Amino acid sequence: MTAQGGVLGSRQLTRLGIPPDEVSRWVVGGDLVRVRRGAFIGAAAWSAADRDERYRLTVAAAMRSRGVDEMASHHSALALHRLPLWHVDRDLVVLAADVQETTTGGGVRVMPLRALVDRVEVEGLAVMAVADAVVAVASVSVEAGVVAGDAAVHDGRCTEADLAEAASRLRRGLRGKARLRAALAHIDGASESPGESRTRLVLTALGLPVASQVVVCDQRGSFVARVDFLVAGRVVIEFDGAVKYKGADGAEVVVAEKRREDRLRELGYEVVRLTWDDLSHPERVLARVRAVLLRRAA
């Protein structure tokens, strides 16, 4: 069950001479997980996967179960490229093919293939190229496009120029042109995580003057810290995903963060930490930042 990352399609199993009743026994016995009709994933790979990885496995399995010339599109393409997903429908596999109309059934949507789309191959599967996939998703959701686009640019998977070129090439066939323009205007390759991308979007939407990944030095020019965001020149905003505090090294990280914040405050900076829950309540974020700015002004 380890071939192809544990992903199997019914057509492959048939070619191997494995009868359907044997496959059913594997599913009932817990060796295989059926994620779509004719699409299977090894139980070990499935149980070890997080939410995004399970969706990636599902996309791969669905494609291997179909004997047609199709290409992973939109957020299904992002998943196969292992780019972060934000607010996308993980119950839906999105493919593109030489069809006239969009059809949806069995958790799979097949859309007409745009002639200008750039196609690449990922682990033997046809996939929309990174820049094209980011552009397609951005035309549907600004946040989803920015989260994926930030990661793609940060990791060197594409450049902002690549995204602009893809947008120019594909724009005519996309509906959400205003969303696409907004997303491309907010792409920032300095962002190091989906949490940071979301934080920047929230701060920007609140009308706060924000700079990302700012290096802070002391009066002698010695490095003190590189902060996630700096608002109004003196308020440090840090996104706290809490993951770094887990495990055996968590206590050391907490101590190091405390010393770092103490040093920043000694230099006259205020520090505001935001969590995923805070990002769901922009009014709470604005109130906290405003309170800090007012305190500094007083």
C-alpha cells in the first residue's frame, strides 16, 4: 500500500488483476480507505495525514480512478503542489478537461479546459501550474489566493511577475476579476505562514499602516529581532500559532520569546500577540491596537 504514496485507483487495481471483491475486503478490513468511487488510499497514509494532506491524497486518488485526460485545477491543483489551503471546499475535487460545460457529481467537478492554461506534471498527474492555480483560486477567494500566493512566492515556486503574467493570460476566462486584482495587490512573499498572511490581510482591511518582517536594531545598530509586523512604526504585531510551544523544546521557546519581547519593550516598542481566534474577530484586533496607540500618545 506504499506505492504512489498509498494512493490507488480502481483502474490500476483492475490492471493488476485484483478483483473488486478483494478490494472490498481490504476496505472492510481497514487496509484501504475509499474516498471517492473507485478511489482508495492506504489506511496508514490516511491516518498519518493532516487535513490538507488528506485532501491532497483524495485529489490524487480521484484522478487515478478516472481513465480520461483531465488536469487538477483551482484548489485541487494547489493541494497537489502542496501549497496551503484556506477556506476552500475540501469535499470537492476540481478538474479541468476538454468538455463544453461544467459538471459536478460524486464529489468531483469537471470544468472546461482553458486553452491558455499552463500544465505541468506532479507525481505523474497533470496539474495546473503554480502561478495559474493561484490566479484561478484568487478569482474565487481573495484570502485563499493570498494565502497560497504568499507561500508560493516565499518558497520560490513562482514570482509576483509570474502571477501577473498568468493573470493577464487567464483573466478573460475568469469571473472574479475584482477579487483577482485585490488578491494580487496583497501578495507578499515575506509572509512565512498562512497565519501571517491572514494577519496582514486583517490589519490592512482595518486601515492600519503595516510593514511585514521588519528588522529591529538597537541604538548601536545591533540586531534585536525580526518581527512579523510593525504598525505605525512602534507597535509590534506577532502572530502566535502556538505550534512552536509544543514538544520538549516548548519551554525554551517561551523563555526566548519573553526575553525578546522584554528587549523590544526596552527599546520603546509595544508588542501585541494575535491568535487564530483573534483573526476571527477583527473588531477585537482593532480595539487592542488602538488601545496601544492611545496609550503611547498619552
